[in-house]
Amino acid sequence: MNRIAELRKEKGFTSIREFTHFINDNLHYDVSVATMVLLEKDKTDPQYNLVKTLANYFGVSIEYMMGE
């Protein structure tokens, strides 16, 4: 189980939609809300560049973020 939802909420983003807009606008990574929903629910394999971008933003390792 990944920790993306937990980390997202710790940063103050209460909705996936809000966080997705932040990623697109501020982290300059084009991702859809649907992809983020699936990613948080472990229903899709994440793209490495997205995981790396999020890990850098959260200040954690990729392994930690993905629950390893």
C-alpha cells in the first residue's frame, strides 16, 4: 500500500482534485485526476517520473512513499 494519500493530506490537500491541480501547475507534471485516484488506491502501476516528482515534493524516498 502506498502512502501518497497520507502524504497529500499532511501537506494540507484535502482532495485529490486539488492536489492534482497543484501537481500540474506547480510541479509541472501533467497528470489526470483519474490517474491520481487510481494511484492512491494502488489500482495502477505508477510512472517512475511521477513517483520521483512526488517523492521530491514530499521530501521522502520513493521506497517510503510507495510503502516499501
